[in-house]
Amino acid sequence: MNLIENAKLQIHALIEAAYNAAAESGALSAGAELKGIVEIPKDTSNGDYAANHAMAAAKALRNAPRKIAEALVANIDLSGSYFESVEIAGPGFMNFRLGRKWFGDVLRNIEEEGADYGKTDALKGQKIMVEFVSANPTGPMHMGNARGGVLGDALAEVLHCAGADVSREFYVNDAGNQIEKFATSIDARYRQLILGEDAVEFPEDGYHGEDIKALAKGFYEAKGESFMDKSVAERHDAMAAFGLERNLPKMKADLARYKINYDEWFYESALHNSGYVAESVAELTKAGYTYEKDGALWLNTSKILGDKLLAAGKKPEAIEKLGLKDDVLRRANGFYTYFAADIAYHRNKLAVRGFDKVINIWGADHHGHVARLKGAMDALGLDGENRLDVVLMQLVRLMRDGEVVRMSKRTGKAISLSDLLDEVPVDAARYFFNSKPDSQIDFDLGLALRQDSENPVYYVQYAHARICSLIAGLAAEGLEVPKAENVDMSLLSDVHEIELIKQLSALPEEIRIAARDYNPSRINNYVNELAARFHRFYGACRIKGAEEETAKARLMLVWCVKQTIANSLAIIGVSAPEKM
């Protein structure tokens, strides 16, 4: 239950009822529709919620906003509501102050919903896919994959908590140029093992990593020299399959270690083998959006995007200055491009599997690809503008002692996801990487290992562990966590208690906004503030030694904090330890 949203809705209803009463008595003109905004002000000293309905209705009611507010306040009946008072401020704002009932309902709601507290039905009925990481299976996963993995996984969980039917997907690029380059690289290393390094020139654009040498050695140990007599195509097919059979399980294991598990691993090769890429390109041709040039088949991307811009009111000369370009779908040699496969893949998501919304987590370097892919979906009649969303994430810099870290101390190579998880706890990695996608982050390896309040994940986890120890200690002395029905909530009146309950109430709203904005980092900020308010409360409000009924109420409150911290950390895939 979202009690913040409920309070806002109740204010709208109270104001509407007050207007009807004021109009009936002649205090205000009848026949108007009062619409306004209800917000939580930054400074809540004058009220917990502020409504601007009086100002919004000034024109329709032909009256000064403050006069309207006075008439509304005179007719508001707060009995049985969440509010104990309403006052007029400034030019006509109406400030509502919450009463004891609302604060008690927050704790009762957390008790009732338990591990489900925070979940809403804001996106109920929506079928959403989140595709993330989707790293080429030709080598180890890097820091971009580490960040994208957390952002995608946390976003999927936020959307799930907001009521959507969510599927997590990894798109395996097991076809195309990068796989041919992968096979060529293994082949060159394989032949070097047999003929000598000087006898076989390694391709300049090949994959030069030690992992390729290891795969070539493994292939040699399994097959010996038997493939020296095979054709290039046979060697490459076998070596690509050998490499993928070893790389993909390692990727899955690394991601599982990172607490990421997918509902679907979708293979690009399936699109080619089934003829779906060719069929998708044929559909674009049928729709009149392709043409042939120099033996290749092109998508008229410039027309698709140009027509969209014209429809949006952009002037032709402004569109021309953008320098829109067309895209090759099928090369002169008959092979389909990666873009053609990408179009087919997203057509499959929308047209075949019927997702209402598909969300991709991409690196910022893919920015130019977004409009082209959306345009292709529009050209296929799949409403790419509204059904396909892309979250672009910025780069990650690893830092140690103020210096940028590029190489692993253990391997001497570029740091991979596996290397990172060997050095810092998974919880720290997930917490740090779940930051706002559009900002570059500096991942401080030293900070991630610190066990003090400077490390934000430790700070939050310590709050949870502290509460667990407190509850266990009090239970040993005979004071168990009471049921909410047996607690006098009116005793929770200290400013630290009030601020703590307000923060508890905000989780459902934070989840709703995080889902709306595709920004799961809001949960980090939320739970960090919750931990801070708990620590302040704990320093100011005694439980042990307090009067019995007060102690019971405060114990119920801290249990709710424990549950809400655990729920919040679960959303971002971080553990909530009971001891530290």
C-alpha cells in the first residue's frame, strides 16, 4: 500500500468535498472543476503536504486564490481523515498536517505486508522485458558489463515491485563478424602452436587476449593436429563452437556469482537459422522502406527518421542539417548486417513474444543507434517510439588511493568482472554500481572494502544488523516485538520517531518513481537515508529502560525499520546481514 499516494488522493477528495459544500452555501461559484497538485514540501515545518488548488481555480472562480482557500478551509471536514489540521499559507497554498492515524497505519501496513512491503500495482498488467549486459561471448566481461548488469537487474526488480510482469534477457551475439573474428583468432593461435609463432601471422584486428591462447591450447589438447587438414570454414565452425561452449558457461557462472540470473538467453544464431532476419528485412521491403545500391540492400533510415521529425513539427531545412544516413541491411556478398539482426531481434520481442515494453541497457557509445532502431520498429508498425526504451549508461573508472586502476594486480590484464569480484564483496559492487545511469562513476576499491560509516553499503547493512542484535537482546530479557494491534502508536511522538516513520512510508512511492524514471539508484538513496534516520533515532530514543508501553511502541518501530531495510536491499540485490 502506498500511504503517501493515499494521503494525496485523500487531500484531493477533501478539497472536492469542501468545494461542493462552499458552492452549495454560496461562498464560492458553482460549476467549476477544481484541479490542483499535492506535493510534499521540502520544509515540512508548516505542514506535511501542500495543495495549490485555490490558485489553480482562481481564473475559473473569478476570485483571489487566498479568498478561495479561505472558503475551502472553512468547509473542510477532517474527521476520520489522515489529517489533524489544514492552514493557509502565502498566496493560497493549503498546508495539511498529518495526524496519528496515518503514522500508525504506516507501521500496521509494514507489519501486514512484511517482505512485500513497498510493492505496488502501478504497472499491473504490463508485460516488460529488460535486456542487459548482452556482452559478446568472445572474451571476459568488463566494467561496463559490471555496471550494466546491476542497473538492468535492479531495474527489472523495481519494475516487478511496481506490479509489472518482468522478464530478464541476455542476447547472445553468436553470429556475425565478431564470431568470425573470434574463430579466426583461435585458428591463428592453434596453428601457431603447431607450426610456430613465426610461421603464422596473427590477424591485426584479431582478439589478442590470453584467453584466446588458452582456448587454442584447449582445442589442440582435445583435437590434436587433426584440424590442420580441414578447410578454413570447417576449422572456424568447430573453433567458434568450442570457444562458445567454454565462454558462455563462464559468463553465466560470473553473472550468477554477481547475483544475476536470466529468464532467457536468446541466441542471435536462432534468428538467422530460422530465416527470421530475412523475413524481417522482407517486411521492411514490403513496406517500401528499402532500396538496392551497389549490390547491397539499404534501409531508408533517413526517410523514416525525417518523416517522424516532420510530423513532430521540425522544419525540412533543420532536418537536412542533421545529416541523416541510411543503413545497409544486406551486404553485396549476401550476408545480413548486425543492424538487420538487431531489427529482427526487436521485432521478435514486440511482434512474436508480445511484450508491451522492451527496455535495453546500453553503453552511452550506442547513442546514435537508438533513434535508428526505434525508427525501424515504427516502419514495421510496432510503435518503437513508445514500446522500445533504451537506458544509456556512462563509463566507470576504477580508483584506488586517488589513482585510476586499469590493470588487475593478480593477472596484469585489464580488470574483468571476475577480477573485480575477487577483490571486493559482491554486495559492495552491486551497491556502488547501482548509481544514476547518466552519470559517470568512480568506483573506489578502497572505499568498497572499508567497514565504517564512510562506506554506504556497510552503513546500511550495519543498521540492519544493529536492529537484529537489539531485538535479540531484548527478547532474551523477555521483551518480544509486539503486534501492532497491541501498541499505542500515539506514544511515537518524538521528532526522531516522526521523521523515521515518514521515511518508512516513502518506500512504495520511491519504487513507483524509480520504475517510472528507470532509475533504480533511488532505492540506494532511500535506504541510506532510512539508515541515517534510524541511527539518529537510536541515539535519541531509548528502548531499554523506557516506560513499558513506550518501549513496546519503539520496538515495533525498529522492527518495521529492519523489515524495510531488508526489502530495500533485496530490490538492489544486496544482502541484509543479521550480524556484522
